[in-house]
Amino acid sequence: MRLPAAKKELGQHFLVDENLLGVIGRLAELAPEDVVLEVGPGLGVLTAYLAERVAHVQAVELDRSLEPALAERLAPHTNVELHFGDALRLDLASLDPAPTKLVANLPYSIATPLVVESLDGLPTVGLWCVMVQREVADRFFAEPSTKAYGAVSVLVQLAAERTGFHPVSRSVFRPQPNVDSALVAFRRRDLPADFARVKELVGELTGALRPRAPRPRRRRARGDRPGTRRARRGAEPARVRHARRCPPVTMRPCLS
């Protein structure tokens, strides 16, 4: 099967270098009993690695055109559930089994709001290991009075402590991004009783917890229509679920 091309309008940069998987596995402290939430599985490179090492993988993908490639790659793994939809709108807290870890190469445009919302919105998650833009990774655990320190730093550090960090080369992605990336791992600590109020106040003061909107796409030339293919029903052991029709999550002003 010919692999689908990355979509610039979705900010897609597929992880293709499997040498990085061992680092992810180490920082994520994967165990056989884990239930992992992966947002943005892309071509399924990390998904397959996770499926071989944990009890269950809940994978959430926005791009429906990736379904055939994902179904083919994940065919041997019956412990993977694919959910197609917007991770910021799906009711991730209702996933069954509930995730105990969030391990993902996060799309840059939603990395910050997704992580911030998961701090109290996904109470069963005890450890995060996410690949994000380097400046975002630095911001999560920046020291006070530094340039990187801000609203995101306050919220993440109230809810978690960093357990690992690993710079990531641009060469592990296709296409290569124009920015540096990093893996950052952190473990949940007990949330302050007033965390929800603190998050609300911080969001109101900064107005920065909103996901970044994709840049407008240039109009295609006539006849240049993207093709789509649907996976054959019943051909893949990995279970595929359509996005639930649930009320959209009301995003409080988010931190960038």
C-alpha cells in the first residue's frame, strides 16, 4: 500500500524513525498492564510499538484518510482501538478501558490545550510521555523568572513533576518540521483542591489556552481533488470506532 502524504493543513509530521521508539518506551515506563492513550497515531509506527508492550491502546486520529494505512499496519494487534475524530472534542474521559498513560507524538497545534485539559480532565492518567515542539517542552517545566515561564508552566507544575526529557532530531519525521522537538515525560501529583479555579483564572488572564487554528489552505487547482480510500470492513482485527456524537467540550481560554 502506498503511504498517504502528510497534510500541511493538519500540521502532520509522521514519526518514521523506529530508533526513537526505545527512548519513548523508557521514558513512558511501559508495563504490561498499562492502557495507553495515543493522540495522532499517524502511520501507526508508535501505535504498533505500544501494542506489543501494553494491555490496550486507545488511538485517536483526526485524519480519516489514514484509516486504510493504520488498519493494515495494526492488523496483527487486537488490543488497539482506533477512534476517528477531534481529540479536543471527543469525550476521552469515557474511554473504556480508561487510559493510565498518555504517550503520543502530539500534533503541534493542539499539544498545549490537550495536555492542560488532560491534567484534570483525564484523572486516570498517571504519566505523560509526549513529543512536542521544543519550546513547548521547555515551557512546561520552566523555572520562574525565566523567559519560558508562563501560565502553562504554572498549571503543568501544579499537577505533575517532570521525570524525563530527550531532544529529538528533525530527521525522525517525514516531512521534516521547521522547528526542533523534544520528548518530555511527567508524572501526576495530587491536584490542589482549587486547581479547576486556578486554571480558569489563569486562562482568563492570559487568553492563551486556545488551540492554534491551522493556516488557511491555498485553493487547489481544478481537478486536483484528494482521493480517499476506506478500509474493508471486517478486514482488520484492530477495532475502529467513529467519533461519538457528543456535545463539544467547551474549551476555556487555553495557554499557548
